[in-house]
Amino acid sequence: MRILFLDHPQFTSGSYFLWHGLNEVLGPGAVVLHPHIPTHYDADVFDVRGQPWFREMEAAVARRDLPYGIPPFAPGEGLTGNGEFEIKRYALGRKFAPPAEPADEARVARELDEGRFDLAVLSNSHRVPTLALARLKRRVRTMPPVVYYDAGERDEFNEHWAHVFRPELVFKQILTPDVEARGLSVPIPGYALRMLPLPLCSPIADNLSVTLGSARMEAYQGLDARASKIFDVFFWLGPSWGGRAAVIRALELFCKERELSWLGCVSHILYHLVLATSRMAVTMRGSGRDTQRYWEIPLYRTLMLADGTMGCLHPYAFEDGKNAVFYHSVEELLGKIDFFLRETGEADRISLAGKEHLRRYHTTGSRAVFFLERVQEHLGVTDEETRRAAARWKETRVWDGRPWRTAAVGGNL
């Protein structure tokens, strides 16, 4: 199976995690990135203006040569957000060797017409990948099935791209039961929208040899025993959602009154070390319903206290009291912190189950396997090698055959 993967040069978490996972499961040769983005491979930084594809796209935008469905650029708007040209590698995770000859638009178009791709993935709705796909569709005679990944923090489905590209299958990073049931606000005659969840995940759970600063992430795995836990509670809740302020004040007051060891803000370099040495950590919805911390806390056998009002659909979701702890109010959160400080055995049981669940079902590779299985189920696109690769992944991580679909996170349907 050969996949054309369209992405944006600036880091988009969900898109990059899917790209990373597909490369882990299928091998880099099976996934062709277009346009070429060096930081998706082994580069730590690059200037996007040095890429021939970028200069070509910029020239097309300047002369207003925009294919069907591409919205006009506003005055001063460029291909990258905020006029950023120096692109840095942000994600922790395995680095991949770049292709000897990156595929330019002409080569990708030729291989599309030759039927050499089984699937095209539009991995987000940013300017570069949408323009790249529109340019290809204008140029080629045939296209494989298109899968659109609405990667972002908004609840609403960005349905403009369903109208432009008619994707055969849609995945959404933040998917609620309401949005799933609502479908398109403007129906497309003869078109049936099929939408599935594809949330964030842990990019380092299967790549513990990566370093942050001077520390290798695998060194923190030795800190998951109770004896290594220094802090009672860790919470770092930035001002990305108005509801966080009251929770922070309540947590600070609670910890001071109980004389607990706690931290509410740390540097990025110390962040994973603090997570690893905390008995429990709080995560709360931010600018979107989901947060990256939700997928980081369990890795260190730290008890996750998660926002039960999140209400997202997740495949193989964490379950309250089994491998995570959910709260629906400040009072419930404080009560559960108090309970698990006393019931350390119960906290250990849940946190250990949380770590096992994360490493089994919520790594980048596991996301890719879920993606590939749903593509096979709904589109019939697969081959024997892909099925074997997915089966090997599931076998080594001891997937137990449970259904992927459960209630929305926190039980709010």
C-alpha cells in the first residue's frame, strides 16, 4: 500500500502524529510526503523559502492562480502563518531518513496518473496541503480515494473541504457525538459523509530513546515507582480556557491547606521530569476539548485526573476508575485528590493500568493502525503487506480484541 500524505510545514500535532505512525507501521517507503518538509524527517530546522515547491506556490499565489475551492488570500497573508519561514522540529519522536530525491509536484502527478498511490491523505486544512491537493487534482486525470483529517482544536467540522474535495472518508481530531450526528450543514447531493475520531496520542511512548535537553526520555521510565514520586499533585493549566482560572485557584488553596507538595508551572525542559515524579497530575480542557497532556501523564505511571466534561469520542478510550480518573466539577476533583492520597494502593493500580493502556492503544503507531483498519473497513483499501504490518503491531502490543467505540470521554453522551 502506498500513501500520498499532504501536510503543512508548520507543526500540526495530529497530522504529524499520523504521519509518524504510518511510517512506523508501514515503513517510510510506503508513505510519500508532499510537499517535502525536512523537519518531518531528520532536520531540526529549515528555511521554507529555500524549498523549490514553496517558491513555486508563492509565485502562483502572487498571480492569483488558485485552483477551484481555494479561498482567496487576504492582503498580507502568506502560505505560512504569522509570516514564519524558519520551520523548527517541535515533536519528540523518532527521526526518519529523508528520501534521496524528494517527490516534486510533477513527479507526484505522474505517479498519480500511473495509479501508483492507493490513498491520498489531506492531513489538515492549512494553506499548503489544501493548495497542493487542489493543484494536483487540476493537473491529473485520476485520483485515489481521498481521506481528509480535520486536525485542529475546534468542535465544528471544517466542511468547506468536504465540498471541495469530496473525501471518501473523514477523520476528526476533536469529534463529539453531536458533531458526528449532525453531518454537513449544507448537504451535497449524492455524497455521504463518513466521519471517525482520530485524537492526539503519545509520540514518545514507543520512542523513548529521544532526548529532551540533556535527558533521554527512557531515563524517566525508571521514576515510575512510588518511591520515586516527589510531588503529590502536578497541575500546569495555562489560560487557554476561561474555566481554568477557578480550578487553579481551588487547587492552589487546597494544596496549601493540606500542606501537599505540588507544582503548578514548570519550564518545558523540566516538564517531563516533573510529570514522572508526581503521584498524580491534573489535565483540563483548554483551547480545545482535548489537550496533549492527557496523552502524556499516563506514560510515567502517574495517576491522571482528567476533565470529564471533555465529551470527545476516542477509540479505545480511557475509563474512569479503571485506567484513569475523571472529574466533572472542582469539588469532585478535590475530593478525588484527597481520596487517592489516602488510598495509595488504588492509585497505584489505576496508574499502572493507565500506563499499559497508553502504550497499547495510544501511541503514534497505534493511531496509524486504527486509521488503516478504518480505511480498510470503509473503503476496502489495503493489501496483504499492510494487513500483516497492522497485525504484527497489534500482536506485539497485545491488543485484546475489544471494540474501539465506547461512550464519549468522561461518559458524557
